[in-house]
Amino acid sequence: NIMKMDVNTITTNDIRMYLAQFAKTGVKNSTIRSETDVLRGFFNWLEIEEYIEKNPMKKIKTMKKEVREKEPLTAMEVEILRKGYRDARDKAIIELALATGLRVSEVVSLNISDINYTSKSIKVIGKGSKERTIYFNPKAELAIKEYLLTRNDDCEALFITQRKPYTRMSVDAVQRALKIVAKNSGLKKNVHFHLLRHTTATSLLKKGVNITSIKEL
């Protein structure tokens, strides 16, 4: 037990053995991370106060936090979500997102002129200023056309605010609209834009699309 050892004799290996034994007790990874942080703080203090010459914690890495991927929406949940649309704009935003897997930042940056109805494609500037071509389905096309028919402004943005002066929607406004739609639909799930993106990717994978192609999209 390292708690009974002289701090000057404790080695990195002693701590590794201690943490390994601690993990075998069945504690959660978060508890092991906390224990590691406590030890790190203690030995850093010993080093600063010059009680020890070597800090055995310098080679000990904190266990990475587990990232749990949210389950994508099922086909039934997508249909339930659709029942929450308030207007043509809600429908156009979400149908486009489900059809393309676009990031929310990419959706708000779209202009009307970016939409090519002939090829059913959109030129998108994504992370790192990389341009890629995204294709949309008839459902998204119809939703966009129906939404644009409700517009009588001259703003170039594809999605705009509902009150004058009409301006491009912000990321927060789109996220907020999605939250309201999800609430209106009665869907008992925390719906956010990345979940729609994840749902699109999962749907393509189930349809047999190559995973490399999905990543490129």
C-alpha cells in the first residue's frame, strides 16, 4: 500500500500498481481519474515544497474521459420529430439537415444561390475552408422550395430571421428552433443538431454506403 510508504521511496511503478489494484475493485473510470488527480496534486505539492526530488506522477497520464456517442434517431423518431414543425422554415432546415448531415454552422452559412436544383447539390465550405459537394433528396428539395415561396425579401441567406430587418439566422437561432420542434413533437429525447448529423450518417451506413464515402460527405 503506497499510503504506508515513505514519499521519497515511491516510484512511478508503485503508483501504476496502486491504480491498477484500485481499478480491480470495480470503481468507475471517473473515480480512477479523480484518484489520479488527487495523487498528482499531492506529489506536485511535495515537489514544489522540496520534500521530494523526483515526482513519480510526471509519467502517469490521467485516464481519458469516456465519450458516449448518443444513439441516433430511429426512423420512427424522425417521423415523430417531423410532427413538431411550426412552419415551412422549420421543415426546410430539418429536412435539409437529415438529407445531408450538414453541420449547423454550414447550414446557417448557406445562400440561396448555393442550391443547384438541377444536380440536387450544394457546394459547402466546411472546416479548414475545405469545399465539398453535398447532395440532397426530393423531400429536402420540396421543403426548401416551399419555404422560399414564403419569402418576399432580398436577403441572400437561405435561412433568415422571421422579423424585419431580415438577416441570416445565427447558429443559436437554428439550434433553438430545433429544440422547439423537438419539444412540440413530444419526442422524449435530447435532440441537437449533431444528433441529426449522426442520424444521417447511420442511415447511410445501414443503406450500404461505404464508410469512407460517408466520412468524405
